[in-house]
Amino acid sequence: MQDKIFLCSICNINSGTCKEDCKFCSQSVRYKADIERYKQKPIDDILKEAKTARENGALGFCLVTADKGLNDKTLEFVCNTAKILTKEVPELRLIACNGTATLEQLLILKEAGIKAYNHNLETSREFYPKICTTHSWDERYETCQNVNKAGLVLISGGIFGLGETGEDRVSMLESLKSLNPTSVPINFYMHNEALKLNPSTIKIDEAFELIKLTRNMLPDAERIMVAGGRELMFGKRQNEIFKYGANSIVIGNYLTTSGRIMSKDLDMLNSLGLEVAKNVK
């Protein structure tokens, strides 16, 4: 079992505006999911969320935008936000999650104070066309390569339960290993009735084994993070994820769904004798 757990919080600073057709994502305008939609979250609200996350032990704070990739307007918004957060909450490691990005864009984010970039492969290269047709898996992989070239910390993982096979899961993890990410977020698909997807059913013990598989296939990753779907997938057995190799979790709310109260996660870690990480490399 891991002895120090890295906590991360997500901030949806631009919600429900994406024009892509990713079948797993309620933020696509194509599916008209019943979610909150807005162009730019007020900076005061973002700052409040950042301070709350830090007060509850989070070291990572991820600024997420709902678009295919970075454009000039989004880049400016994220950079301005990063500069303010760096000044007001300097203890946080700022993470950007803004879709596909060029090397030049990533270097601009880095200069503004962003320390890491999260861009998930989502699934295997082979299965990806079945869940998205408006952009390619190769674009995702290239963005991750650009993150490494920019000297930012790479955070990249995927989603289990999209209808993929066991071979697809292994293929995705092999691709992730080739990118050498520092942190690997594992998400378990949470179905929204508006989405055009036939998800696969994952039983709880299988989910534990997928955490273990991820850890075994990416032994050099500093963090295996259990992110979206944790509460629904594991329920009262969430405390067992750390036995299978997880050493990081998302606390608070997700992008369009609510997580549990942050204090409950802190109580869980305390009951297990697990220490919250106080610093990051």
C-alpha cells in the first residue's frame, strides 16, 4: 500500500462548449446533455476553488477547458488565470488540460506558470475511431509528445468501460508507457443518457485489477491516479484502491458530475494511516 497520497482538484473553467463528437463526453454540444454550460468561469470563482482545494490538501489544480484544442482566446484566458493563481496560491502545482496543443502553445503556458499538462489518450489507437471521428488518436499522442518536448510534466491516462476489449486496454497502456507520463489518471466511464455510447460493464473486482494492471505496466510512473468514476465504481470499497497501486486521487467535483465532500476523502486516508503528500518534485 502507498504511504503518501497525491491529491488533485479539477476546475472546469469553460464548460460544455465542445463541437467534437466524442461519444463518452457530456461536454459535447452535439448530445445536448443536461449540464451547466459557460464560456469562461469568473476568476474569483476559480480562485475560490483553488484556495479550497489547497486547504484540503490538494497539490495539483487542473484548469480544464471544453474544446478540441487550444486557440488564441483560450490560451490567453488560461495564461491570465495561471498568473493570478501563481501569485495567490503559490503552493499549488498548476495543470492545464486544454485539448490538443502545439509545442509553441505549450511553451507559452509554461512561461505563464503552468507546470504540467494533462491530455489523455482515452483508449487504444485501434478502438478510438469507434468513440470519436472528428479528430484522431494520433493528434492526442502528438500533443503528449509536445508536452514532453516543452519540458512540462506529462499527465496522460484513459477511460475504462467505453466498450473496449482487454486487448484495447493493454494497447492503450503500452502507448502510455512509450510516452513516460509522470502521472496516469484512470477513469471509469460514467454513463449519461444523452450520450451515444454502449458502455461495457466493469465489475468492482475487475476495476481493482485494472488499477493493478496499470501500475504493473507503467512501473516508472510516479503516480497512478484514480479519477473520474471512483465513487460510483468502488462505493464503500474506495479505500481498497491503494492496495492495488493507486497513490493519487481527485478530490472534490469532476467536470460535469459531483464528487463527494473533500473531508470524506481526507477521513478515509486518515483511517488508513495514509499521509497526504505535502510537496511534489
